Amino acid sequence: KLLAMQAVREWQTLGEPADFTIIEQGAHDGQLAEDVLGALEGHSFRYLVVEPNPRYREAQSKRLGDRVRWVENLEALQTGPQHAFFLCNELPDAFPVHLVRWNGGSWRELYVDAAFQFVEGDFSSPELAAEAEKLPTDLPTGHTLEINLAMLTWICELAQAEFRGAIFIADYGLDAEEFFDDSRASGTIRRYRKHQMDGKVLEDLGECDLTTHIHFTRLIEEAVLQGLKQREYDLQGRLLGRMALPWLKSLEGQGM
């Protein structure tokens, strides 16, 4: 409901354009899309899902029918729509990452050997080496963290989309101070197995959900470099609370 209300506010801010579209990426089984569409209360906005996976696309189609349309990638957004509210929920944290470790004198990439153990080596690409140059060098020896090149590529592609409007990213993440803190010297990569979380990311491969926290400071920095403007960055609870204020005020005096 709050996302639907925010979409309406974005539409109004843009001058109520007829082609206004809600765009979702990482829609999984379509549950969030169904909830947002059901909460629009009289607005017939277009709903577009960015989904390259045919299995997810089939599941979304069964749930949503003809209420949405699909494109396979962000490149398709370079030709429209002209006005939109883009949203994603826990998308960048699912992107593949590179693990790097500080050896006291330089950053090194971690690879997985044939015995399924991490071993250090040279960087696998110039892009990764360039990104590692941005990392601090005053951390304790052995400090390990993730570099999410895919996240940076993603925000660059999203910045090339044609639409005017807003981008809403909800995810597990940290700012730079939190991301580089000594308390996270082993990184943020974790696995979920049978609803339990641990750091055994090389065990039971293919049967677990692997995830990392987003380095939001770096994501925002790249977004700004690509011409996007940061509007807000906050804890999700506080942000949703502010989004809900107009609705809550409208309920005053109605009783519960």
C-alpha cells in the first residue's frame, strides 16, 4: 500500500502523465506486484516487469495475467516509458560478488580451489583491480570484504533508462563506515539454509541461498556519477514511516 501511495505521489509530481508506469525488477513470483496493483485504488497505471528468467516470468504471468507486461532487460527501457516509478526489493544483494582480502600490503582476490577452499590470487579483471584501488588500506591484515561489480554495472544500465521519475531500492546494506568496520572483518557474505544463517558459503552448494550486504555508499556514488540524484537514504523502517504519514493523518478521528 505504501509503495502504491508513493507511486501516486511520483505521478502527481511529474504532472500526472498518461504514460506513467510502475517498473519492477526482481519480481520473483509477482506477489509484490499483485499487492501494489491491488492497492492503487482507482489508478490504472501501467505495470512493467523486467524479467529475463522464463521460469519466473511464467510464475508472474500465472499470478498477474494481463495486468502487466514484460521486458527481458534494462536496455529495453532506453526507448521508454517516459515517466516511471522504478522499484526493486532485495535485488542487488543477489548479484554475484568478488571476495577480496587485505594482506597487510595490498588487496588480493579470493578464489575457490579444487578442494573448495579459498585461496588468494591476482585480480581476475582490470575492472576489479580498479575498484580495489578505491578501498581503504588502513584495515587489519586479513580483513575480507565483497566487491559487487555487477551492482555497479546494473546502476549504470538503469541510469541509461529513458524515464523521468524515481528509483526505489530496498535491500540489506551498509554505508561505508559500517561496511569497513572491524566488526565485519570477515565480510558480509552469508548463506541461508533451512531458515538458518551462517558463514559456511562453500558447503551444500546449490542447496542454499547466498547473499551479501550492499555497500550503499559506493552504489550511491556510482549512481551520482551516472547523472542520477540522491533523494533519500535511510533505514527502511524510518523511510516507510515517513511515507505513511499522509495516510495515517487521514485516519485521525476515524477510530480503530
